[in-house]
Amino acid sequence: MEQADAPPETAPDAVRPPPRTPRMAIAHALAAGIDFERYFRWRRGREGDPFYVRFPGLGAVLFTGTAVGAREIFRAPIELLEPPRPNPIEPLVGAASLILTAGERHRRDRALLAPAFHSARIRAYGELIRDSAVDEMSGSTSESRPAWRPGTRIDSRAAARAITLRVILDAVFGVDSRERRAEYTAAVAEFLTAFSGPLLLVPALRHGVFGHAPWDRFGSARERLDELILTDIARRRAVADDRAMGADILGMLLATRYDDGTSISDDELCEQLRTLLVAGHETTATTLVWALFHLHREPEALDRLHAELRAAGPDATPLEIAGLPYLDAVCQETLRLHPAVPIVLRRLTAPFTLRGVALAAGETMGVAVPLLHSDPAVWSDPGLFRPQRFIEHKYRPFEFAPFGGGHRRCVGTSLADYELRIVLATVLGRVRLRLTPRYARGRAPLSVPHNIATGPHRSIPFDVVACASVSE
């Protein structure tokens, strides 16, 4: 496999004056919320790279969208970096979440969580993932979503969320009861819907008004979800058999000890599990929708993927499916065009220089992933959906970073990658879909913030044309 041309190894950028910091933070936040990628392109076009963006409640962030800049951030000494606080997603995941901890606390918690996402353990979820997709397509999981039969119109976002949420509920909690799954599904949907774009982008709105403000509704939704999680934690702590406790991710975390022999507290575990529920299904669901969208606008790519699935045969195992090269390339190209988490942020604990701009301790720097993934110095025709590029080239971690980079790269990457490939292959192997006329032509929908991830500003519907099988 040919290696992509790397940016030239040059001396560090000469120290340069800092770029201008924009005023009117709320106006800029609203512009980013309306069209995130366009806003970032506009800022870079005005200021060059790196450039500042000011977020309400967070302050100014110095962003880079180049491989050189990303390499400087991802390779910065660990002791210099921590998540910015206050953090826009802190109300969703909690202060104890692995996403927001730093230093020794982050190292300790990551060591606790990482074994749950080891590749050998993830492979055991293959059948669960495929069955979740098949059950959703059969219409057996919800009375409100029909079976995928010819003539049916599918709400792709609702279907994708249902599939990925079922996977994470079973993998994390071992939820196999339809009633309990329905409780979690309703609680998660209410929780994510309550954390609206304004609450994410404008922290000044995070105040209650006699129980009737958006912030009050979000707080109530979070309490209901946490009550479900804490109930499951208490029930599982009562199980004395460690082998039974370790059957899923919750059991494994309850049976695991820190280096000093202590176990994680219930409140901290609740926030880690809430993070897995939110980040572990919404991001993958969004990527699945985008993959289906692009494949059905690019007939040659869709035909090539169908041919690869037919060649694999109906008896291919999930592990064999996940290893198919063109399927992998399709998923990678989708993540390049639509990284679910489009910014990577790091706050400095000591002075640092990013692309020649001197930063002081306490300042924040970041990678604008959509700009990184469209840098013409690395990507040819960056606006085109061309999976073949990932077969022709192998890209470096500071050129392609859909899951972040460095020591804080997403701990659940292996599950997200595995799940995306199996679900996409399962859907394409069983039905033939067609985009509705509105989406079959013209510009792609805008990608806007949805709680922890960004995704299409509205659902992308598909019509089921025919049932199929991978042997056809």
C-alpha cells in the first residue's frame, strides 16, 4: 500500500504575532451552529492558519486545520495538556467522564476502561451488532418504525440511532429485556433532545426558571437517565459472582480494580456509563446515515461495495465482513467527510507554541477536523466522496483523525469502527434503497451540532426499493 506524501519535515514555524481574536462571541457561536464547516472555512480564509475562534463561556481557541499543526498538538507532552473547562459537553457527560479528566486521574480511568474495548472483546459483539440491524429492519423493535419492505419510507436517523443504541445497551448493560430497553431508549432520547443547540453553544442559558426553562427540562431528563443507570449498578453490585459480573462492560468495570485495589464509585461509574451511552451510539449512528447518503449518490461506489459483499458470501462472519477492504475504505471516507466530533480541544498547563504562535498556560488550542480532512496539501479533490483514496494511500494519524489523536484518542474507536462496518454491510446486503428526490441531487445537507456530535440538520429519508441478499 502506497504511503501518502507527508508534509515536509521543516523547522518549527518562526514566532509570529498572534492572529486576531474575533469579537461578538455569541454571533460567532450562532454562525458556527448554522453551518459549522462553512464557518471554519471562512475563519481560515480571513485569518490563515492558525486562527482564533471565540466560544461563549470557553474563551478564545487557537485552531489549526493542517497536518503540521495537528502533529504539533497530538505530539505535545502529555503533562502540558488537559481538557478545557468549563467544557460545552460537560452537562451531558459529567465532570468525572474520561473525556474531561486529566493527568493521573485520566491515566487511571483510561486504564480501567480500555480493557472493555480490547479488539478481542469487541469481536464478541459481532453477532449482537448484526442481529440488532436485522431486528430493526424486520420492524420487531418498535411499533412506531415499520419493517423495511418495498414501498416503505425509512427515517434513516431514527433507524440508525435505534440500532446503535440497542448495541450499546446490550454491550454495556446486558439489557435483553424489551421493557427495560424501551425504558432506556425513551430516557436517552429525552436526555439528548433536551440538550439543545442553544444550551450547547450558549452557556448563559444554563439557568433554571421555576422548573420551566430548557435547562430545567434537561436537568430532569438527566436525573431520569441516571436513575436507570444507578439502579442497574446497584443490582449488579449485589451479584457476588465475579464471572457473572464480567459478562458485559458494566460487569467488567465493577469487577476491575485500580492499581491501589479500590473500585470505581457509583457516581463516577454512572458518568462513565452515561458517556458510553451518549458517545457510543450517537456518533456511529450519524456516520451510518452519511455513509448510506453518499453511497446512494455515487452508483459506482455502491455497485463496487455490493460486489465485494456478494463475493464475501452469505455465510461470511462479522469479523470477515469487517475486514473487507472496500467496505473499510467507504467507512473511512465517510468519516473523513463527516467527522462526528469536528473539533479536538486541549488546554495548556504551561507555555506552548502552535505553528509559530506563542500560547500561555491556561490558553486553549484545537484541531478543526473538517479542515484537516480537506487540506489540499494532503487530499486530492477533498470535496469528493472517493473511497478509493484509502486503498491507494495510507494516511498518518495527524492527517486523518476522526477520533482525535494522541493520548486522548477516543477509547471506544475499535467498537465504533467494527459496528459501523457490520451494520452498513447488513443493511446493504438485505435491502435496496433509494434516496428521495430531494436528497438524490444537489448539495449535501448541512451538518450541525446535535448534543455530543454533529450530523445532518434533519433526517435523510430512504425508500425501500426491493429486498435482497448478499448472494444476488
